[in-house]
Amino acid sequence: MKAFQLEQLRTFATVVEEGTLEAAARSLYITPSAVSQRLKAMEDAAGQILLQRTSPVRPTAAGEAVLRFALQVRQLERDAHQELGGSGANPGAPIPLVVNADSLSTWFLPALASLPEDLGACVEILREDEQHSTRLLRTGAAVAAVTATPEPVPGCSVEPLGSLRYRAVASPAYVRRWWKDGRGPVAGSPAPVMDFDRKDHLQAGFFRTVTGTELAAPRHYVPSSAEFAQAIRLGLGWGLLPEQQCLTDLASGDLVELAHDRPIDVSLYWQRWKIDSPVLNQLTAAVRETASGQLRQPASGGPGLPATDLR
């Protein structure tokens, strides 16, 4: 395979990001014909089709590898620009990161806030479910992710961060209405439950662990971490909250724990591109340091749930 030229890699990445050759041409200030010629030259060099000419365009399996390479080259260019005295890490092109909703609402933002002010890096946080987060890493659409998957995506390294501990909680009024005997979740109960969205399996997994049966109850769906917690406080349903969102309310009596001594731990990992990027190295160090103080570490781990139960 012949080597790709830098302008070809920039063009390929821009086409995928913009969705059409015409939009990419406008972004690059060249003609659509020039974009098409560069793409054809890349496919000739690779000996295979790299883009599906759909609307929007999508990379093929081979194209995903090329896209990841193109975006890694872009990141290395940003790093070089900064090290050579440029004004930051190109604020017009933020670094894309994938973070699950509960990490984003509890511990991840302080990691970003701890980055040196002179780093000059802007980020774009993508809140995606577990399956999509690994795909974004694989295609190169994200450079790093907080994930529940310990197996590294090709081209990425992985390290454990600790566990996010969840507790099953409800409001006192909710408990008085639905479980007058104080037993909490039981098989066959019609008590409404809170789910983040239709991919949220935390409550169902907890219920299965506690009762040995499948959860069959009315569900509310609230796809926002803060509003999800507020809905539980208001008595709409019971659900699992990260400790950072419920310990204060448990101590004050504003929330009630439904299964004492039965917390659920979800192990989290940091996956990132395997490139020697100063910006990505500092970001990784900040995430590692913050996670060490905010997440449960192995010695304090409790019962866990499968990786698919990350929300």
C-alpha cells in the first residue's frame, strides 16, 4: 500500500465529519472535484473502498482504520503546534471524549478542571451508551473514553479507574405508599421504577440480584442524570443512584435505601489512543488522579454488575 499524503488524510477526516463531499469542499476551501480526486487516490493506494457513498457518507471497515489514523495524525499536529509555541491546541477542533452520563454528573468534570491552564485544550464530551462508546474509539471519532469494557479497542490502551458505587433508593413517601411493610423491592410488585432510558439495565440487574426474578413493573424514563435523581427524590419511582448523588440525602432522611448492605459496583476503565500525545498524556493523568479519589478502588469493591449495565 502506498503512503497517504497529509492533505488526503485531512480531506478524508473532513468528509466523514461533514457527511458529504460538497460540505467537506466548503470546509477545506477546495472544489468538490478536488475532494473526489483525493478520495479516489486514497482508495487506489489502499486497494479497497474506504467510503460508502451514502447520505451521509460512512467509512467502510477499512475506512474506519484510515479515519482513526487520520484523526491521530490531526492530534499529533495539534501537539506539535502547541510545542512549537502556537496559541493552544487549536481551539477550533476540540478533543472528542466519550463519557457515560453518571460519570459526567459526578466525578469527571473535576478531572477536566484540574488540567493546567496553559494546556490550551478544548474538549467535546460525547455522552454515549457502552456499545456506541467503543465504536467511536474504534472509528477514531473519539480519542478516549470512560467505559465499562476492560478489553482494549484496537489501537487503544486501557487502565482501570475504580468502581462507581450505586445504591437502590426511593423517597420516604414512595416507600410508605408501595412497601408499607418496609420490605423494599419484591417479586411481582407493581411499584414504579425509574430507568434512564431503554438501554438502562441497572435497576433490572439489581432487582434480579436481590429477588432472583425478572423485574416487571411500570417504568418512567428520564434520560438526564440530574433529573433522574430528582425524579426519585420526588417519589416517581425507585432507582439506583451513584453514592455521590444520594449519600447526603440518605443521611438526612430525604431518601431511603431499599436494600441495606447491597450496593452495586460498576467497574470503569479509561481507554485512549496509543499515541504519544502530550495533551492526551496530561488528560489521562488528570483522569487517573481524580478517579483515584472519587471512585471506589479494588480493596473497597462490592458486588458488581455486567459491563452492559453502565449508564
